[in-house]
Amino acid sequence: MSVLLIGGNGFAKVHAETYRRLGIEFSVYDRNPQVLEMYRRDYGVRETYSDMAAALDADNDAVDIVLPHNLHYEVAMKAIEKGKHVLVEKPVTGRIDEAVKIINQAKKKRLKFMVAEQFYFDPSFRKALEIVQSGKIGDVRTVIVRDQQRYDAPGWRSRKNEMMGGSLIDGGVHFLEIFLDFGGQWKSISAHNYKGGTSIEGEDNTAALFTFENDVHGIFYYSWSYVEPPKLPAFEVIGTEGSVYEMKESSLMKPDNVRTVLNQPVLNGNIVSVEWKDVYESEIGGFLKSIEKDTEVPYPPANAIRNLETVLMMYGR
């Protein structure tokens, strides 16, 4: 199995570290020669490319796209036409028609396509979702998902046209994943996107109220403009017979070198034990295994479409 990492800067280094941990050979495309030199020096990468066409023509089984959002569609389609399996960082793209075309073209070519959404694989979230779906808190009535941080995004993440939006379509889509998995199918949304105090061109705050089916209501808040972010649960699910939420105590230790995004769940006041697994190894390793075994990808493309549809509805598009 060989992989071409398209875009080597920023979050791509998390992908690169994951390939190293999994023992997967990978090559790298990037326009910046200093970035390519870093991969040769620090990761021992033998094949690096500064020309996209040459990179896609090379003998790789799959490509991993970590580029500005507005480039996802074009590069993914080119890779599929070259017969490559495709993993692309979230969001799938910024347009529903483009997302559907990518998925359909991959199916037509009998290739694997997956969006990289690490929150879906987080052990705490998976355990909390299992608790909710098993009925341990009764019928769900309220879902609250939030994240408050300070992020004056540099580079392309500060530019609205490359982001195809602002903070919601970038980091907020992670939290929409768990919000919608807990809440289910929504019926109506009242959303407000606005500027706080960061330097990005798009919105850096989103506040929204959701009405889901089955008499469930949701509160969603995502912000990049906090100066001193409070330590609050990323998720809370309240039912007719109890509740489950994310623990925020920093004293809770996870195994060394295991990367996760959330802390342990608390069910009716009791901390729930979790089998910790590295979210990026689960995500990327699961995608590669689906290629090797010719099975369904572990993160459903339908979830990526659902999340994008929700983002666009919240943007009023």
C-alpha cells in the first residue's frame, strides 16, 4: 500500500505521523520546497513532488488530500480519474453538487472515497452514543454541543473564498458530526453566524437552535473568538431518565501517545470507562483497510453530505 499526501503543511503533519505509526509508505506533494525538504529530513520520505500532475501520475494506490477547501473537488476528481482511492480532509467540499459528483464518480470507478472526520472515531463519543442508543438515559429530549476557543487562523484559513465560509465549515463541522449523530434528523434550524474578534474574513461565531424529530431540541454553539475559553463539556445529552456529558477534568489521564479529541463521558454522575484508541489511526488505518479488504469505508460518505447540507442551511445558502 502506498499513499500520496497532497499538501504537506499544517494538519497534514498529523496525517504524516499517522502513516509513520502505521508503517505505511507515503510520498508528498507540496508547492513549498522547504516543506518537501522537511519531509525528506524528518520522515525519510523518498518521493516528493512540486508538480501536481507528476504526483498524480506516480504509482500510488491512494491519495490523501489536505488542501484548502476550495481545491478539494478539483483534486479529488483528478485523482479518481487517475484510478486512485481518495481520502480528503473535511469538509468534503463547499457545494453539495460537487460532493455528490465525487462520491458517484468514485463508485462508478469502483474506488474508495472517504472524508477524514476524526470526531466520528473518538472513543468517548462512541461510548456516549452507545449509551444514548441503548436507552440508558430514556428518550432524548435535549442535545447541547459547543466548542469555544481562540483561533486567529493563519494563511488560507483566514480567507473566506478558500475556506468557502468561516469557522463553521472548518472546525465547526467536527462538532456538527457528533451533534447530528446524537440528535438525529433535524426538522428546522434557526442559526446566526457573525464576526467576533478574530482576523479571519468569514464568521468566527455560530449560534443555533435545532428542532429534531421525535420531540428533541438542540443547542449548538461554536466560536473561535474567545480570549480565555471556559472548560465546558463538548457534548451534553439529556433524556427522560438521565444524562450523559463529556468530562472536562484535566486530571483524567489517557494512555501515552494515544491521540483523541474528547474526554471520558459521565453517565448520571458516574465516569464511564473507555477503551482508548487513537482517532487518527482508526480513521486513516480504517480507510486503508477498506482498500485492502474491499469493504465499505469506516466513515460513511452520507454523513459528510449530511454535515455539509446542515452547514449550508446554517449559512442560509
